[in-house]
Amino acid sequence: MAESERHYIRDRTLEGQVSARKADRHGRRPSVTDEDMATLAKLLHAQDVPVPEIAQRLTISKGKNADKRPSVRTVYHLLGQE
């Protein structure tokens, strides 16, 4: 009985994943960065501005974190150094 229940749950989960893929839903968190932010971060980094200072200069423009600062780790990710 329990084994058939597990198979049923697994099948339903896989169906949901297929359906989400078709609808272009990935199950990831929404991105807080955009191309403008990445461009500015790369420009500042090329001018030898330290990454923590770059993070303080950038501002998130959309979502629930709008008007807040991205994390230092996010800036490293934008710069491709992670």
C-alpha cells in the first residue's frame, strides 16, 4: 500500500515538473539583478573599486527588495567571480 502511494506521489510530482517546464516556470527565485546593474558593476570593477563598495553603490530596482542593496555575493556572481 505505502509503495503504491509513493509511486503515485512521484508520478504526480514528475507531471507537475513537466507542466511547469512547458509553462516556462523554473521554480527559482526571481532575479534581483538586471543588465544595467551588471554593466555598472563591471564598469566599477574595471576601475578597481572594491566589490563591497560596488555592492553599496548598486540598488535593486524591482521586486520585494526594491531600493535595497544587493549582497556582496550577488555582486561577485554578476562579475563572474563565483
